[in-house]
Amino acid sequence: MTKLLMNEKIAKAQKEIDDKKKYVENGKMRQHYHLMPQCGWMNDPNGLIYFKGQYHVFYQTNPYSGFWDSMHWGHAVSKDLLHWEYLPLALAPSEVYDDFQKGGCFSGSAIEHDGKMYLFYTGTANHGHGNVQTQCLAISEDGIHFEKYTGNPLITVPEGIEPDSFRDPKVWKHEEKYYMVIGGSRNHRGLALIFESEDLYHWNYLNVLSESRGEWGFMWECPDFYPLGDKYVLTFSPMGSGDHTSAYLVGDFDYETGRFDSHVSGEMDWGFDYYAPQSIVTPDGRRLVISWANEWEWMPLFKDWGPTYQEGWCGFFNLIREVKLGNDGTLQFVPIEEMKNIREDGFCQEEMLITEDPKQLKAGDGISFEMKFVFDLKKTDADSIEMKFRCGDGKETCCIFDLKNGELSVDRQNSDGWSTGVSRSVLLVNDKSELDVHIFSDQSSLEIFTDQYRNNHSNNIFAGDQQNQLSISAHGGKAVIRNYESYKL
Ligand code: FRU
């Protein structure tokens, strides 16, 4: 029964995708190298796993419109993290615990066990007394077709936790046991809870892994927890903490007590569009993070949920990044090395002098490109350096490296007639001799990495094809760029 109902729901949603995908494919704002839904809405990455020779990525999706609604799990696979093949939807709302009034199969994670794929997700249902969230399981032999476990839900809301704020299980194995971290809220403070299990079916509460004292909002969504070097990293997306989209804590963890002592905190990205990151380990041991290129707190403020809604889709993932532990204990988020494999039409220049007079820069077609260089700070005496991207039709996105005041800002108020806001961060420039810059531009996004990948701004901008010029100028002195390279992507 359980299986039949879900299969019916999947078949119906799948037909919707098949009917609409050709139309959606022609959308002018579709990305060239970022993963997007075939049609309809996409938010968080879910269930990231390398399983039987392929990377599997699932995602929160509503195939019926470019708008959030009752949640399904979309599914795509890749052998190289660059080219993706869509598979049938993996989960659809079908049960009393995940299918009432705009609930659905909310975010979660995947683990391999006995050669099968286990998906843990949050069932959200509303039977007239507000949303209730529980942790549920679905299993697959082939990694394509899933069956919900008849004993669901596995974990119900613990005492003291808000019933509509207990979600997004991340599961992993350590030695002979399984662990799960879940996001939650109590007394209007965000927190992450940790559970343990011997068999993946029976779970015991272990501890509060970490909790906001007010500085990190009222609810933590999509927590993730993993070892990195000799440390542990907790990441989460706090709701209600102003401009923070996704935060990280680095510290020491004790499996006996479930206690996590963190001593470093930071921001995974300072832009407007970086949310709900989840990690995956590659066969060669790299820890990668994939995230949703949007954010709830500013998004619904705008008309029609954004311009891509008109094209029948909404949402994509940010560039995949590798997490590295820096010497000072902070984290670096470095675009995956695989990106080199899609470079075309390279252009290099060893040294460039930048003055007050704006210089046009060469980078692919000015729309879908990668650019990399360093500012030679020993030869630079400018107060600030201004870079303008996606210029044309009287529009532009302006990025200022303010060396005098130590600030990086990305202004998208004049990007496309729709986007708003200036994202800002403090430039650290620990290495006083140079400042590294690495930029990825795609049809509808601009991702800027600097300060050894610790100061990153990911912003969506919905610029048209005629907006394909870029320039650079220095103010209050000159600047020197070294090792400039750019590619069409
Ligand atoms: C984060 C989130 C999750 C939830 C999902 C619902 O973006 O709100 O907490 O599981 O999206 O789609």
C-alpha cells in the first residue's frame, strides 16, 4: 500500500516534468554549469552520496511550479561532478506523516548499508494543529527506486523542541555505531541535536551538539557534522540571524558524551545566495559541500519569487566547493578542481597595470566564465579597486576591493532591475604581499572567492545576454595584477 501510493504520486509528478521540461529548457536564464531542476522549484541538496561508482544528488523540489510547495525529492547522478543525468523522482509525499497540507518529504541525507541506499528525511504533516516533523526512512536496492519503511516515523519530536522545527537529519557511521544530527529550536534559540543507533532503525537521543545563545538565530536548518583533519566541523543555516546564511563551527568532539566544544566560528559565504549546504566525501577522500543558491529570508519579499519563475523553474546549486582547514583553524571553501575540465578558450597575462581609467577585461563570452588572478600588494598603492561585471544596457554588478578600509562589497542593486542589496565582508589579507581572487560567472550567478577562499560572495544576478562587458579600475593610486587567467566555461 505504502509503496503503491508513493509510486502513483511519483508517476504523476514525473509526467508533469516530461510535459514541461522542453519548454523550461529554453529559458533564457538557465545556467550553463550549475545543477538546476528540469522544471519547477528546487531548494536544498539532500542525500549526497557516492554510491556504486556514481555521485548521487537529491534535492527538494516541487515539479508542479517554480514555487515552493509540497516537497518531493528530485534525483540526479554524475560520474565527474560536472555533467548530471536526471533520474526519476526518488520520494513523493504519500503518508499520513509526510503528506498533509503543504508538508512533504523535507530535507535529509543518505548512507550505504548492506549494499543498499538508506535515505533519512523529515516527514512534515499538518493535521490541523500546526506542522509536525518526524524523522523517516526510505530504502533502495538499486539507488533509483525507493520504498518508505513501514515502521516510520523513526524519531518523533523530543520534549522541549518545537514540533514544527525538528528537521533535516544528517546520518553517518563512526566505528560500529551510527549517528544523526538534527536541526531544531527550543526557547526561540536554534540548536543541533545528536542521536545514536546500533542498526539505523532504533535511535537514542545523545546530547545537544551545539546551541545558539541568541547570536545564531531561532532555528538551525540543515545541520551537517563531519571530521576534518583532527577537528570536527558543524555547519548549519540559521533562521532569524540577519545576514548570516550558513555558518560553521570548528572544534573537538567526544563520541562518548556527544559533546562538541567549538572554538572557531565563521561564515561559509557572505553573499545573499548560499544556503543549506551539505557535504559529501569523494572516493579520494575530499570533503565537498553543495548548497542551494538562494535564501528564504530575502527571497519571499520579492514579486513573483524571481524572474526565473516566469520561465517555469526556480533554484540551482552553487558551485561545488572543497572544505579545507586553514592554518589558523578557519575554513576555506575552494571550487572543486574538476572545474578545470570544462575550461575553454583560455586567456593569460602575466602582469597588468590597473589605473583610474577603466580597463576592459577579457573573460570568455563575458557571461559564462572563470577568472583568476592575484593583486600584487607590494606594487599596489590604490585605496580601492573596482570591478564591474555583466555590464551592458545601463546595468552592471559592481565589486569593490576596499584595501584602505579592508572591506569587500558586491553591489547588485543595478544588476538586472530585479535583484537588490549589497553583500559585504571584512577583507583579512593575512598574506600582506598579495590578495588572491577567483571568480565564476554563469548566466544567472556571480561567485567571488578571495582571501584564500575564506571570503566568498555568492550572488544571483539575472542579467541578460547583452550584459557581457567587464572592466576594472583603481582609485586613489594604481594596482598591479599578476598571473591573470580567464576561460570560457
Ligand atoms: C531549508 C529547509 C529545510 C527543510 C526544507 C523544506 O531550506 O527549510 O529546513 O527541510 O527546506 O523544503
